[in-house]
Amino acid sequence: DTVLTQSPALAVSPGERVTISCRASESVSTLMHWYQQKPGQQPTLLIYLASNLESGVPARFSGSGSGTDFTLTIDPVEADDTATYYCQQSWNELTFGSGTKLEIK
Amino acid sequence: QVQLKETGPGLVQPTQTLSITCTVSGFSLTSYYMQWVRQTPGKGLEWMGFIRSGGSTEYNSEFKSRLSISRDTSKNQVFLKMNSLKTEDTGVYYCARAPSGSWGWFAYWGQGTLVTVSS
């Protein structure tokens, strides 16, 4: 299986720029996707194919990367962005990262 | 408007079989891949498998021996059945729809159904 590694948690202040990273155990080309999950809710798609913004998602969210290293950027961060963010690859079966919990101070 | 809703038993005894129904609206099951994903305290988010728009299925190797996904297009329903349940299978089970023309990510999700495996 392709293992995706994410930092467990981050804390930033509103208005700042935050980058959330995801590292794959092998190259997944650009077959990487990002989700936001708020407590008690289902995940929602933010970014697909590494850098494509899902319809309806604010332009404050962006994605980049290819191969094994990927980044989700939120700029500027808002209080409502408090959530856990997951990466997911579709190169080899489908696997998810363990999530990065984002706290807005 | 795309909607997905899971309906499950809530509580299942160990060794028993789990059955969950996903009822969809706003699109046709014959046009999209439908996926199942679960979220457990032990392993987080796990892809379980999908049923293609044409009706064939693909499963995560971890669940292949005990998982079955099927559908009834006339009722707009997709079904998950998993046998030999263990306490580690406790979690929230989601159905999700793939985007148009692809299958590798999850564009729409149901709200999930909580399954507790306990005697």
C-alpha cells in the first residue's frame, strides 16, 4: 500500500498563511486529493489531482506538488477553517493520510 | 441536487454480518462509480471498495474476503455487506460518489452511519 504521512497538528492565527504537507511512500504522480473534515461531519473535497480547486471551494485553498511531496495551502486562514485535513492518493488502490488537525488561535 | 444517505443497523454483534444501504438522488447510478469509505478510531479513513457505473466491483485487498458491494438501480440504492465483523470494525461508514469521468476521488459524501460492533 502507498502510505501517506501528514503532520498531526498545526496552530495558526487568523489571516496567516498555512501549509499542510503530505508525503507519499512512493511516487503517485499528481493523483493526490485533499479533504476537509469538521467535527461530526463527513469529509468534503477541496482539491483534486494535486492542484485543481473543487467547485464551490474558496480560492483561499490551493494545492501543489507531484511525485511524493504535496502541499495544501490556505491563505489567508479564517476561523471557520478549524478542521482536520486529509490527503488521499489514487495511484495505487486508494489510501488516506492520517490527517492534520488545524487549530485557529 | 446530489444527495447520498446511508442507513445502517447501528449495533452489530461480533462475527455477524453488516448490511448498509446508501440511497442516492440527483443522479443515476449507471453514470457514476459509487464508493464505500469507513472511518475507525484505529485506522482512520479507509477506502473499502467501489461499484462501477457498469456494475462490476473492486475491493480493497484488506476487505476483499469478507466484503460485497451491490446495487439496485431501479431503487437508486447501493449496498454494502461485510461479514465476520470484529470490534475493530466499529466506526462510521460512508458512501461516496466519484466525479464524472473518473473514480479516484470522492466528490460527494453521505453523512455517514455509525456502526458499533459489540456483544
